[in-house]
Amino acid sequence: MAVWWSVTSTHVSEALFAVRPAIEGISAEVWDLAEISLHEVESSQVHVRALFDAGFDVREGVAGVPTAFVAEWSAGTGGARVGFLSEYDALPGLGNAAVPRQEPRADGKTSGHGCGHNLLGAALTGAAIATKQIMEAEGLEGALRVYGCAVEETEGAKVFMARDGLFDDLDACLHWHPGPLAAVMNFRLTATNAIRIEFHGRTAHAGEEPWKGRSALDAMELAAHALNLMREHVEPTARTHYIYEAAGEAPNIVPDYSRMLLIVRDADRGRVQATTQWVREIAQGAALATQTTATVNHFFGLHHLLPNTPLAERMQSHLESVGVPPWTDEEQSFARGCQRELGIEEKGLATSVTPLQPERVAGGSSDVAEASWKTPTMGILMPTMPLDVTWHTWPVTACGGMSIGLRGALAAAEVLTLTALDIVTDAKLRASARADFEQRTAGHEYVSPLRPEQLRPEGLPAWLTSDGSAGALADLARSVV
């Protein structure tokens, strides 16, 4: 175990061993619950209970998100402040038994952790608890803060937290994500805007008097055609994808209402904002052409994720020291079974650590980006799924509910704990990480992607709009769903 400080290795080993039951319990319970974004009331409580029992002070329902929380522990009056970004929401339609084939869960639950957030949150919460135990044993000053980052898959809580300044005083923030590889996340993710367009027209009998109607569906189809033409004239980094959420009720009625949901992505906020303005103009043009009206609601957005070179290099050292989990023959067989079902090469699970890669831009997005614009931020990938398997698929859910996912989460927790201790004890690392952060953000004032009047996620269920405690909300959720 490579360390950069004088912390006793016995204390590290003891803390990691002691926190293992908490990681196992959180992961298993959140996997069973499989609560989707904006509904993860009980999953939030799983983390809250573990952190409260470990001696953290917990504030629930922060930043306008009822299922989000901030848990903090501190010692002394000085030292570093380290953040841990826990997530716990599942995805609809990805419920799967913990078997190497596509098979419904025995309990009939159709949602599932197809992005591994049961593992993600468990390892980060566990790492924070382990770091606290080591700091207490060593008499180290500092503060640890666990962010209950609800709703990552839709309207991520981190955006609301960043708007409210909850990351502003940190020295660094840590995260990780389940994946097919063991690698430091030394890359940028894209900026995004989420936009909902509504068209309003006038109904009429489609057979008898269609000329008296004005079709909101025509307007939406015209807008979709224009969006597809637009794609030829944006830069290669741009992505615009959409779905129809409402498109009429019956073909013999001219639809007076239609609605589409779009995601605009690009390499940075400036490009995304420019494309968003183009989308607004397309919507208004489609409305003019069809004599309907259009409403454009830009209700959510993200910055692009900023890496941090000093933290990436330090995490790479710890990742190489911890290594890939020692898979059993049964686990490799399970992984190959998943690959066989998907019709891809049966490579099994990753067995080595990927060298630190040069920075690049990946096509996905994450609300971790908002923390990265507030404080130095870095994370890792750790294998919890077979090679060449992508996120948001049933094998991720399956592996996350058995030993493959748990081994990955435990290894990730060790890397995160070692890195957190470095940040607490290594002033030079903190200074270099801060310098890197200041260089990347120079000349860019952080502006929240949220509208000033938007106080909470737009899609929040009505039964969750109470400002009461998450514990009370958990009781309510059990009575409603």
C-alpha cells in the first residue's frame, strides 16, 4: 500500500476492514430498492442512517431537493475540507435479477441500477466513514462532507447544490463511477441543456373540417425536421437528441397540443447556449409556419466536467497500488455469460489498471461537472461490469447485485480513502490542485445553468414537495408507492 504521508498503515487497514459491512449493506439495500430519480426517498435514508451512526451531522432536503442531503464531520479548527459525491438513483426499465442473462427480478420490480449507483454511493459513503475513523485514530484536523447527490440521471442535485454554494469552501471533491475498466477519469464530459418545447394549436374534425384546426403535431414535426437539418451545420462535438412526449390522442382529431423533450450537448457552455438559442428560433419558426404557438422551457443544464491533473496523478498512484479486484473463476464465468447473451466477445472482466490517459472530451455528461467548477475534483472508474459492456444496460444491474459489483465498490472505496487522506495531510498536493483549478477556470465566472426562479427540480412528484424531513418523506413514500 503506497502512501504519501505518515498515517499508520494499520489504522488504514483497520478502518477499511471495519467499513466493509456498511458498504455491503448500503449497496445491497439500495440495489433492492431501485428507486428512480426524484423518488429515491428510502435510498437516501439508507445513506443517512449509516452516516448518522458513524458520527456525521446530517442536513436533509438541501438545495430544494427533498431526497438530497449533506453529512459533515470535523475535527479541530483547521485542516482541509474534502467532499464525497454519493449517488443512489436507479433507472426505469433496467430491473434484472442478479443472473448472467436478461431475466426479470423475482419481486417484479422493473427499475434497476443499470448505472451502478448503488455501488457508487456505497463506496463513497464508506470511504468517508473510513477516512473519519483514520483521522480520529491519528488525531488529524479537517472536515469531511458527504453529499447525497440525488437525481443524477435526470435533474441532478449537484447543480442545485452548486447554485447554493455548497461546494465553495472545499479543498477537493472526490467521486468514482462503476465501469468496465480500472482508470482515472482524466477527461472532460460535455456541457448540456435540457429543453422542453410545447406547441399549442386548435382542434378540429380531421375528416370533416380539418381546415378549421391548427395542428400542434405538425408544428412539432416541422421543428424536428429543422433540428435534423441543423445537425449538418453544428460542430462535430455537438449532439442534439429528442423524444416526443405528447403527440395527440386520436388520428381523427387535429391535435391541439404536442410536447418534445430535447438534450443539447457540446464541449462547453458557450456552444450549448448558442445551439439552445438556435433551438428557440426553430420552435418559433415552426409555430409561425403552422399558425400555432410555441413555449420553450430550458429547465436544466450542466457545465462540462473539468479534470484536475495533480489529483489525477495522485489517484493513479493509488489505483495502481490497490489494483483490480481479484476475480474468482465464478465471477469471470458470470461476466462471460453476460457477454455471450449480448453477442459480444467473451473477454470477462478487466484484470489490469489502465495507464493514466491524456485528457480528452468524452460524449457523456454528469452533474459532477458543477462541483468541478467550484473546487478541484477528480474520480476513478473501477470494474463492476464485463469488458465492452456499456452503462444503462441489464448486465450492469445484474453485476451490481452480486459479488462482482461489491468487489469493485470495495476497491474503489480504498482508492478514495487513500486519496482523501492525501488531501487532508499533503499541503503541497492541495496547493497544486488549487493552482490547476484556478488556471482552468481563469476568466470564467460560474453562472448556474438553472433559471433564477427555479428553486427545485421541475419533475419533482407532488407528494415529495413537502419541506419536511426525509425521514417523514420515507414514511409518506411507503404509503404512496
